[in-house]
Amino acid sequence: MRFSGKVAVVTGAASGIGRATALRFAEEGATVVAGDIDEAGGQELADTSNGRIRFRRTDVTSEADIVALLDAAAELGGPDILFNNAGAGGQRAKIDEIDAAGWDRTMDLLLRSVALGIRYAAPLMAKKGGGAIVNTASVAALASGAAPTPYSVAKAGVLHLTRLAAADLAKDRIRVNAVLPGFIATNIFASAIGLEGEARDKANALIQGVGQQAQPVQRAGRAEDIAAAVCFLASDDASFVNGTHLLVDGGLSVGPRHSWDPNTPGLFEALAALAPTGAAE
């Protein structure tokens, strides 16, 4: 019960990582204020939580909605914790094809929303003597190839914003960290390309299969894996952790496939195979 007596705010709480984290916070004693644009999913989450989770429809691209969500937490005595998690795949076009409106929508959803969440949570937390903020970035913040360019740029911005906010808010005893998910099997991939119903289910099954082979830990990541990391960063167990990130990717970023898969030869192995039989090692 690490969060007994605390109020946690979770955005993007109706499904995936947000839902798993809201449930984990509630299971460990927190009162959770959950925000999402998915009213049906958010209300279902609240209805099954025995009163531990309160849902409020929240569009994180709306400054007024963010303020209202945090005000709702203040009415309950919080917020003590903020998990800036809401997001989607955003604009998928390459940099030489993207339009300005698509770029702006992606930045508003994935980066501006995090900045505003921090901006309006910080004064409320300062009045309480401190708090913890966790932002969802991504392994895509670290290198190319993991996600579309606009998404990756936005998540890199979240990662750097996390460092800057930690420095700005240290005076108020507010810790700010980020979690960087890797290949996590949620609906975000299917939703990014507009799949619904049976097509979405097939896509999710494909994601599960690919995820088993994508990194050294040979299974797809689960939303619960990220929830565990977020709850650690938000807890007193991480009271000396600030301005950094926790990479939760099953080892996806440790190196190219040949560095961990014995069935995938690297350059050295390929060259060694060309050596005459019996050549000196």
C-alpha cells in the first residue's frame, strides 16, 4: 500500500498503459482521478474500482480540460502524483511529406499536453510540500526506426522536458521522471492506422507474435510492465530518483540483433566463416 492516502492523476487512463497504471495505483491505496476522451472506457474503469478511481472526461489537447482534471484532484486533497500518459500514434508522414497541421496535432497531443500537465500540477503539489510526476516518453525518443518521425520527435521532447522540469521544480520538492516503453502490446499500433473490430484483433495478435522476437526478452511487453515502472518512480522507493528515465523495453535497445541472438551472425562471425579451415584463431 505504497500510495495509501495519496491522490494520483492519470491521463489516457481508459485503456492500455494508462488503465493498467490507474488500477495499480488504486490497488496500492491511492485515490485515482482518471482522465481520457474515451468516456465509455473511462467510466467502466471507474465503475469496477470500488470507488478508488474517479473518471473525468479529459482531452489533453485542451488546456481547460487539463486544469479541470487537476482541480478535481485538488478537491480530493491532491494531486500527490501525476502520470502524463495520454497519447496516440499521431501523424505518420515522413519529414518530407508531413503537413504543418499534422505536425502541430502530434505535438499538441504528445508534448504540449505534458508541459501543461506539469505546469498546472506543480503549484498544487508545491502547496502540499511536494509530489511526483512521471511522463510517458518512448524508446523512440532515443533513436530512429522505432516510430514515425513526428511521434519520435515529440517523445524526445518529453524526455528533455522531464530533465528541465526536474531542475525547475526541485525547489518545491517535486520529482519529475520519465518512463520509456519499448514494444508494448496495446491498441496504440492498431489505432494509429485506423483499425477497428476484427482487423484490430488480428493486428494485436500479430503484434504479440512479433513482440516475442523483437528483443532479448522474448515476449511482447505488457501494459502492466510499464505500470510497475511508473509506480516505482512515483513512490517513496524512488525518493532519490529525479530528472531521469527508466527504459522498459525488454532489452530492445541493447544493440543490433546479432549482439544477443546466437542465430543471427554479425560482421565478425560472417568474416570468420570465410577463413580457411584450420586457420589460426
